[in-house]
Amino acid sequence: MRGTANRARSLALLLAAPLLADAAALMHVKWEGLTVVVGNTVSIAMPGGAVIAGKATGVESDALVVDVQKTSDRTAYPKGAVRVPRATLHRFEMQTKGKVGRIVGTPVGFAVGFTAGVGAAIGIGGGFLRNDNQGAATAALIGIAAAGTVGGYFLGNSIDKHWTAIEILP
């Protein structure tokens, strides 16, 4: 029991390492270089306290165009294309995505799912050497291993998402 708890703690620390290493990155960009955010998800605190989030679709000389997907004030900033004026935009956040979480999470999820699947298959089938419920035992093994793999991928995917603060230089 103690060894299992230690392995679980070690796995949790391994999976949390990318989160701990991801300090709040700050990027300084001039307005002309703001095209780096086009195509990425951005989150912007608007004047008046509302927050909008969506995909940056373009940079104009006087505004950043955002296709708003989430908003805290639907009346002031409805979903759809919104022009954020250059005069009011000084700092916002951009979401980027890495690969390490999915690369690590998918095989770890498979290993956990496979181990749990073997345990379930032994419990259902009474062991692999017996013919009792062998089809159900095999189905449990495959299903649980697949669920673990998919779960590991999605966990890694969520770990891969990072927010970078963008500060616009004068």
C-alpha cells in the first residue's frame, strides 16, 4: 500500500512539472509585430471590467479584431467579431500550446489503463488460464486500456495549454 502511494505521488509530481515550470511568461511586442497573435486564442480585459476571450482574426492600424467566443458582458461585447481599439489595448493574454503533456500523458494513461484492465480481466475471467467469461475479460482489458489512453491524452492536452502575457510597447 505504501509503495502505491509513493508511486502515485511521484506520478502526480511528474505530471505537474510542466505546470510548475510555466512561469507567467511576458512578451513585449510593438503594434506592428502584433500579427503573432493572429490565429491564437486571446483573453482581454476590456474597459469597464468585462473580459472577452476568442480567436484573434486580424490586426488593423487602429484595432485588434477578435472573434469573441466567451464574454463576461454579453450586452456590451456580444459573441462575434469585436474590434478592440488600439488606444485601450495595452496588455492581454494569448494561449499557446506545447507537446510535452500529450507525449508524456498518452503512454502513462495507457500504462495505468492497461494495468487496471488486467486487474479487471482477472477479476471477471477468474484468471487468463480459465475459459470462464474470457470474452468479457478481454473486452474489459481492451476497453479500460483504451479509456486510460484517451484520458492520458486529454490530461496531457490540458497541461499543454499555456497563457502568455502580451504587453504592447508604445
